Amino acid sequence: MIFQNMELIQTYIKNIPFYAKKSVYTQGEFASFPVLTKQEIIDNYKDFDIKSNHVLTTRTSGSSGLILSICWNDFEYLHSLSRLWKIRGKYGITPSDPFCTLHVNYNVLGRISNAKIIANRNQLSFSKAYTDDKTLKAYFSTIHDFKPTWLLVQPSFLYTFAAFLDKIGVMLPDSVKLIELNGEHCSQSMIDYFKIHYPNIQITNMYGMQECNGIAYGESEFLQILEDNVYVEVLDQHSLPCPEGNEGDIVITTLTNSIMPLIRYKTGDRGIINQNGLLKITQSRCNDSVMINNVSYDGSVFWNIIDNVNSVYCNRAIRQFKTVLQNGVFHFQLVMDSQEFSEDYLVKCISDTIHTLFDWPPVDVTVTIVDLIKEDRSSNKIKYFINMDQ
């Protein structure tokens, strides 16, 4: 694949201080531009010179333990989403249709809600942090009454939910016409499982990020790249293009955000591009689960805990985190933006937050402030919560 949008990139470089002040961008060719990480964007956020001409801000999910705010103007944000809606339209889905999605926490009119079930106009949202039978039964009852036309959910949640519905002998309501899988690596065998399980529902696979919205879409594990929204590369350890069919790091360049454009941005996922130009994800973010009081919680519950600690106690000084459960103790590694907060203070903040948010018995917590957290990669996963006791 040859990059065809240098005129657009040159506009980005000229208007964004982060790029304009570096000669590698002002004098180099696209292939010589460095690959950027989320950490670098966070470290240099002020150099994007974001002014009040943006209308909305989205935040990344924290699936890497890092949280990044992305600014857009409203027209470009809608334009970025338009390709996805064109595809969904082929399945008879429109933006006004009722749908069901998932959350860890949820922004309702500027306030963060940790409720398990949230209904907001045409959107129903379930907390993916809870996967116990009692909660899943409540989810089924709610979805049956709400009658969504489509679901936007992670494969692991759908697998757990479908297995529970099997156990109690019920099916998703007939109103559901489309299930769009996203947010995790989804193998062909899992896609086929869902298609066999729900033959009357269209099953699709969407790969995207908050940083850019949709990246690729399809009905199998090989996805069509949304080339009018992003440019996608698969690069080796030297930031050189991988040969066709060879696995490498997935790197994207955003084409629809002039306020905060990302040039050669490392997604943290890995994949291949085949001879037909289709993208297959081979490794992406996912987390372990944990059982407390006989209730199963998805690992994303720790994103909820850290996000609350960050906003309530630390003025968002926590830049990255990783949690390991070992021998019944939750070990938190934190990268901090400030030396103001001690490890003992952070232990108390985390413990108090757990007590406030969840009906858990007292849990043992340790905190270690570190300079760097390495990604843990295994079995097609990049984890920020690791359960070593399971």
C-alpha cells in the first residue's frame, strides 16, 4: 500500500505544533516519519495546541492502562463515523434505531454513573464489569423489554451472555437484526460460533479505536479497511512495512481529524494485511476476570476503579496502571504525573474506592509507583489486569 494523502498530512504538519517543530516531519517523507505511541501523545498533549474550536472530546477506554483525550470538531467527528453508518445501513440499521452496548462507567449529562444498567433515549448500556447469573438475568429481562435493533458488544461478553441464555433456555429477542462485535480480538471460530448460535442475526466484526472511530469492518476475521477514515500500515520492529501476510504492529494515520490528527500512531494491536488488502487482527487487548463473593467481574472493573481514584483523589495524576492478583492480593503498578502522592495514600484511595463502588469484602491492596509499565503479551492478549490465582 502506498500512502496517497501527503497533501493532507502536510496541512496537519503545518497547523499542529507537535509536528511543525520537528524537522523529521517538515523535511521528511511519510515513510521516514517516526511511529508514535499513546504515551508520546500524552506527554506532548499541549503541543497539539488545541483551542476552543473543537466541540467534543472523546476518551480512550483505558484498555492499555493509559487514558488519552481526543478532540474533534463536530463535523469531522460525524464524517469519521459516516462510513460505519453507511455499512450498517446495508444491514438495515439507522442511527435512530434502538441499540444495546456496554460500559465500565458511563457519562450521563456530565456525571459519571457506575450503574449496571443505563437507558438513555435509544441507547441501552450494560456494565461489562459484572457477569454473574443474577446480573445477566437482569440484562436479559431489560433487553427483552427494550427490544434493541442491534447490539454493539465485545465478543467475550457476548459469549458469556449467550452461554447464560442457553442455560436458562431463552434467546435474544427477535428485534435484534445485527450484532456488531468490537473491542477485542475475535477469531474466525468465535465468529462462526455466534453465526451458528444466532443464524437469523447478522454477525459482523468491527475494529476501531476512540482515537479514530472505525478502522476496518467485515463479516469474518478478515476486515475491509475504511480507507476514507484511516490509513493503515502493518510494520515490523524497525518500523518498516511487513511483507504481505506477515504479522506486525498495526499503525494508523487519521484522515478526518484536523484538530488532533495522529500520524503513524501505534494502536498496540498486531495483525496482517493479506494479498487482497484485508486486515486480520492477530493480537489485541483483553483482560482476565476475577471472582469475588461468588460474583464474576470482568478485568475492566479495574479501569473503573483507577478512573474514579484518578478523578476524585489524584487530579488525574495517574497516567498508566497495571493490576496483578496474586495470592489474594491486588498489586497495582502506577505511573504518576506527580510526586505529590505517596504509595500509602494511593493504597487508601484505591481501597476506599473499591469499598464505595462495590460490595466486596475487604481486599488486600499494594501500590508500587513505577517509571514504566511493560505490556504483558500472551495468547493474543495485551492485559492491564492479570489474574495469577485463576
